Amino acid sequence: MKLWLTTITAALSLQLHASELKLDNNLAYQLTESLTVEVGQRLAGSDADRRAVAWAEQKFQQLGYDKVWREPFTMQYWQRGQASLSVSAPFHQQLVVTALGGSIATPFDGINSQVVMFDSLEQLKQADAAQVKDKIVFINKSMAKDKLGTFYGSVVGARAQGAVEAAKLGAKAIIIRSVGTSINRFAHTGIMRYSEEVPRIPAAAISVPDAIQLEKMLSRQPELTLHLQMDNKLPGEVESHNVIAEITGSKYPDEIVLISAHLDSWDEGTGALDDGAGVGIVMATGALLKQQGRPERTVRVVLFGNEEGGLVGARAYAAKHAAKLKQHVFASESDFGAGRIWRLDTGFGPNSLPFGQTLQQQLAHLDISLGDNSATGGPDVSILKAQGVPVVTLQQDGTDYFDYHHTPNDTLDKVDPAAMQQNLAAWLITTKAVANSRIDLRQ
Amino acid sequence: MKLWLTTITAALSLQLHASELKLDNNLAYQLTESLTVEVGQRLAGSDADRRAVAWAEQKFQQLGYDKVWREPFTMQYWQRGQASLSVSAPFHQQLVVTALGGSIATPFDGINSQVVMFDSLEQLKQADAAQVKDKIVFINKSMAKDKLGTFYGSVVGARAQGAVEAAKLGAKAIIIRSVGTSINRFAHTGIMRYSEEVPRIPAAAISVPDAIQLEKMLSRQPELTLHLQMDNKLPGEVESHNVIAEITGSKYPDEIVLISAHLDSWDEGTGALDDGAGVGIVMATGALLKQQGRPERTVRVVLFGNEEGGLVGARAYAAKHAAKLKQHVFASESDFGAGRIWRLDTGFGPNSLPFGQTLQQQLAHLDISLGDNSATGGPDVSILKAQGVPVVTLQQDGTDYFDYHHTPNDTLDKVDPAAMQQNLAAWLITTKAVANSRIDLRQ
Ligand SMILES: [Zn+2]
Ligand SMILES: [Zn+2]
């Protein structure tokens, strides 16, 4: 630990000025490395989550933040167990599978049923119960790549709602082709939902190569039997935390410029891209801002808990701070991996659009252009935006994000330190511009 | 199965002429697909191995080979169990691990010991017993990429001999950085060896990202404790088979032109690149040759069993056919994935080098150049070469081979059908040239 502190201290003592683009330290990357190496995965509600909370508090302290605290919330804890899926007849093979977050277990001996394939959630919805009853549904929809991750939205429905739709038709379980863009043999996890109206059935994802394999098997032998076994646990309600730290504003301490990321991660990788990178970027931003001279407004860094379970920490934050959301003059979140930022999207009042243009001009040397005014601010921050808080999205290049996202392959080696530097520069410029202005972005 | 047969029959009826480069069917790829989809992994000695043998015999028959038979051999069967590796103190993380082939199990409760890292097998060999005794050795040597897989040889020693060297110094177990070139989070398996002189200790590989992670942990905390648990089994001697088929020569049936691949695979992928591709290529070569008019010499296709365990089937073949190896006028094996062939290496007698040049001229339109005269012919065929059988190696581009080799990620989607076509064309030309000549390549 000592060595690390020395490095950070040395980095801070460089007195870096982002606006002059002389960021030659690596603080954001170092923080991401520290979190992923020392804590690793940090599934919300787990022991590792508690270690991550402790890590974050300690690091905020070490970085010289003025105030550091945690805010508890309660959540449903879901615990992964073993998962296995095999073709039991006629081809006898193991497939690579992972439980979807929130899924119940199978019976102890597993589920042995014929599989029925659908191209999409939409096709499943139109199916007859006779086709589906007592079977294992397989939704085999592939996902295309782009910078914005546009196609995620059109496939993730199978993951989130597939179990409900399959259960409506009497299915025993559902498996989906992984919501991801890589042909590497990793299954992608992610949260799924049940409804009170229909039975809960086990839900899992298979890797893209296994989906291709299963499709090829079915084209040879449509009456294929699968055996699915999973022993996930749902231990019930536990406590988790948002971790919050502030650099107190020198002139307007009650006006809050909120920058954020989420501290929790899925449990199979080390959560380096999702969202260790975001954690490193925003923690470093606050620390370096203070080193550059205290900002006029307060800069609050929020590391939300349990984003992956459905923005649970963000909802708790919004509820707890409901009376003070008016004092939140700005919010943004870094949660789309570690790619370079290429566009500034705003979510401002109409009179503030010129401020967005000025901000983009300050970011232009980082190859960041101006997008539109319909930014969400990021998953957790979208909850604040819904309450009227102005936001920006510093849009990262997510072309490869869904190659790694929610898989065991989300590890530190996928993070490019140079791209992290560019992110940090953009966050410093943006946060500083808002924190040292008098603008009311709601207008 | 019916559909598949129709396709093959249609393909064969095209009467393709490789020398005219009008290979517009996909027979080699189709065979690889059939093997990997219908059988999948086929670890030597397993039930899946037996299914693969039955598959091969059936396909040879369907493809119209004149003779098809199997030749039994005995082998030591090694069965993978569960494997887990975690950092037990101070960082509490699971690492991605796989047992090396042949490794014993750990005690039921696993091994909990401090880890000691070495940069290479050579560095381990120079260590003091005091550094190593009662610890888990970690060899952290990375592998570079090239077309020829040159660097495999310089890292695979840690996998093959690491357990013996570590045991000499009193280690409790050994883990190695995967012998592979990808940063995807897959651990690479492969055969390892014990010696009668020192205790057998468990041996495993961790993925490249996990090796990087472990190295970073050790730089923070040199006194790191690992917990390794594996329950592999060594059930003892079982029978496996080489599967052999022939197109009988029209004029010189006793002169054998042997082309080959290995039928077995490691158990975590589906063995598409290693060596499903080779199986498809050589099975298709014989079948299409017959369609083009029976060759003058006999073309024998050998699918060797248990290559991965140490050329066990190849040794059995050489022993069984010892008296007839003189009749083997040529041998070659396809076992380096599914990349395009870019070079012809020969292993001929000095008087036959002009034949190699003529052959290369026939291959030049496929972008195949002439290499040197020190070809091994391939892993299994190297056993025949050692007995004086002339060989060639149709050298494939292996740049990406070690990204997938011996990992769960060795699946059909990594095979490029167009590259398979190019391979098939080269094998057809080469095999036909030798089978229809009178040349004695030993001279
Ligand atoms: Zn995220
Ligand atoms: Zn091989």
C-alpha cells in the first residue's frame, strides 16, 4: 500500500493543469488499478462490495477530499452459484452458460427439457403456448457493434423480460444468446426481472459461440434436449452503500456539482471497464481539481452502489436528497467503459445551450465534438435528470465495450491508460467549467 | 443427418478439379462443422473420443473411401474435474484456472500456501529450495506472436516440466501463466509430465489477465497466499483408436501416401482449430481425389488418436506398421489450425529437392512459397519421419492460433471457410502430385 501512496502523492504534487493538457500522470488509471487489483469484483450486497466501500472511503481520504461519507440503503441480495448446461440428447456436449442476475435456481437435479428456439423476444411473444409449454426457451438474437452501443437496447429486452414472457407460455426455463458483440466464448450476465403474475423460471445466458453451436445442432436435430442446473441463492435484504466525497466550494458551498460512477460490478470479471474506469476517472477529477485551486461551487463525487441491480443506490440517493435536489446544479456519470470521449451531449435548459457550446470549445483539442441536448447523464444520473437536475454525457467510444461488458473478460488489461488520461482531461475541464461558473443550467 | 449427406453428395458430384482451382464446394469445412457440432470435444480416452471414432468411420464410409478401419491402442486416461484458485489473503479473489492435462488432484480441501513467482522455468531451476519449499510456484512467462508459432517452444517448457522442477525444490503445487497469445480470460490447458524421481504435485494454468493480476497483487503484497483445489482423476489404462481409411492406388496399391490429422482434442473447447480443421481437410482431400480419378499410389488417411497426450496414437501406428514403413512413400499432417497455407517445407532426400520445387510451382497460385528441407511433417508424422518416411509440412499461418489453442475458445466460429478451401486445394494438389508420381522421395 505504501508504494501506491507514494505514487499518488507524487502525481498530485505535479500540480497538473488540465486546461493546459499537461496531464502526464496517471491518477485515474492508478485508481482503477487499485480497485480492480485489491478488491476485484464487487457484486452489490456481497462481502466484496463491503470491501469496495471501505476501499473508496480510504482512497477519498488519501486523495485529500474535504468530506467523505457513506449512505446506506437496503437491497435484495442475489448470490451466484454453479451453473451448467448440457445437451443431453443426442449430441452430449457442455455449453458455456452463466446465470442472469436475479434468477432463481433450478431444482437440485436440474431441468431436463426439449429446447425451442426463437429469433427474438418479439417472436417469443407471438408464439403459441403449445410450442413452448414445458420446454426451455432459447432466444437467439445477435447484437451488432457501434460507437454508441445503440444495439444494446434492441437485444437486452430478451435478458430483462424473457423469463416473464416465456413463463406466460408455460416454459420451464429460458436461455438467451449473450447480449454482447464478441465471439469469445464468454457468457454475459446482467439483471433480469420477474413478474408477480407468472411463475418464476430460471434464466441464463450462453456465450455467442455456444448460441451458434446450439443453432447448428437444432438445424440437424430439432428435437434437442437440454439439461440446465443452477444453484443461485436469494438470501434476502442486505445493506449496501453509496460512497460520497466532496471538495467544498470556496464561494458557493451549497451549490452541488455532482460527478459520479458506480462502485458495484458484476461478479465474474473484475469490473475494470464496468465501472472501475468510471470510478477512477471521477475520483481523480475531484482530487486534481482541488490541487488546481479549490472550485467555487462544491464538487461532490458520488460512487453509487448497486447500479447493476437496477439503479438501487441512485434511487436511494435521490430519495434521501429529495429536498436538496434543487441545489444540485449539475450531474454526470462515467459508465461506459474506458474508451476515449468523442462527443459532449448536454441536458440543459434552452438558455444554457451557449454554455454547452463554450464548453465544447474547451474540449475541442481532445477531439470532442458537440452532440445534442438529450443527454441522460448516465444510468444512475438519469434518476436525477428525471428530477430536473441538468446533466451532460461525456460520450465514450463504446465500440468494443460490449465485447467485455458483464463477462469474466472485463479485466484491467482491457483499460488503455492513454484513453483514461483523455477522459480525465475532459472531466476536469467540464467539472471545473461548471464549478467555477454562476450559470443556472436549468434555465 | 440426411440433409448433411445430401450436401456432401452434391459436393462430390461437382467433380472438382483442384489443379484448375475450381473448388467451389466446402467439403473440408462441412466435415469440421459436422465433427465439432455433432461430437464436440473429444478428449482421448473419454466417451466423446469413442463417439468421434464412430463418427470418423461413418463419415469415411459415406465419403466413398475403399477401406475404413480402426486400430486400437492403450493409453492412460486423464479426466478433468473441477478446478478453483483463489487469493485467500489479503485480496480475496477468484482467478481463472484450468488443470494441466495429466495433473494429479489436490487434497480434497485444496492447498493453501504462499506463492512465489518466477519469470521463467530457467529462473525456477536456479532458485534455492529455501525460496520454494512448501510454496505454490508461479511461472509468469508471456508468449509473443508470429506466423510460425516460434515462441511456443520457448514457453511450453514451463507447462511440460514445471511440476518436476518445482517439486525438486519442495513446492506444493505449480501454476503457470497460460501458454498463449491472447488477453482473453481463458486458461490454456495442455499436457504436463511427472518424473519418477520427485513427488507429483498438482499443476495448473491461469489465464493471461489473471497472471497480470497476480503479478500486480504480488507487487503490492509479496506475501500472498493462494488456495488451489482440483479434483482431476487418473482412472488408468483405457483403449482408444486411430481411424484409418484408404483410396486404393490404381497401379501401385502397396505404396502408401499418408495424409493425416489428429482426431482427439482437449476437452474445454470443441477442438475446431485443434484439430477439427485438419480432420476436415485430410478427409476431404482423399474423398475428392477419388472423385477426380483414382490415384496410382494408395492414399491413406490416418486420424491419429491421443495426439494431445503425447503422440500416443502415432507411436502405436509406427509400432504396428514398423515392417511396412518402407512402403510409406510420403507422410504429412495438418495440425496447426485453419489459417491459410503460405509455405511448403519439405523433408526429402537430396535428389528429390527438384520435385519440391515443381510441387511449389503447382502451389504458387495459392500464394504458397518454398521453404526449407527441414520439415517435421507435423507432430504425429514426426514419429514417421524419425523412421525415414519423407514428409512435407504445408505451413499454415498460425498468427492467431495460440489465441485459441487448448482453450474453451477453440470453437467452429474461429474457422474461416475460405481459408479451409485454400488448405483443401493445396492438400489436393500435393497429395495428387505424390500419389501419381513414381518418385522415391527418400533419395
Ligand atoms: Zn455500468
Ligand atoms: Zn493439435
